[in-house]
Amino acid sequence: MKYRVVVDPDLCIGAASCVTVDPAHFALNEENKAVVLDPDVQDEARPYERTMELSEDQKDTLILAAQSCPTLAIFIYDPEGKQIFPE
């Protein structure tokens, strides 16, 4: 299923907890802000937002990474566009 993941760079403080929990989908950029990674897409134009195909395990890890963010800067939307985190 495809999920949309958005990082709000204004909320991100660069704690990197998301990177620790899910390094396959998050990294810090040169401004020490979290960016969303998608191994299938090389588009650098929108580093704070990606829509990607995720397995159930990948989705669970992604949600854990979002939950680990101390400022709740990571938003996850289901395939229908409903925000599933934060609730």
C-alpha cells in the first residue's frame, strides 16, 4: 500500500531519533533536518515529502520512527489520505 510521509522542517530539531529507528526511510540533511528517503525514487526536489509503497513491517517501523520524534514533526497518511500519525 502507498503511504504519504511528510516531515515538517519547521518542527524538526534534528534529534535524529527517526534516523536511528528507521535509517532506510530517514536521514538528516546539511541543515540537520530530517528528510524522507525512498530507495525507489531519486527525486531531490521534495525531500520532506514522499509517497511510497510500504509492506506492513515497513509501515510499522515508519510509525515507530514517527513516534520517536520529540516534536512530532513526522506526519503519516494512509492510502486514502487520512492522517494516521499523529492521531
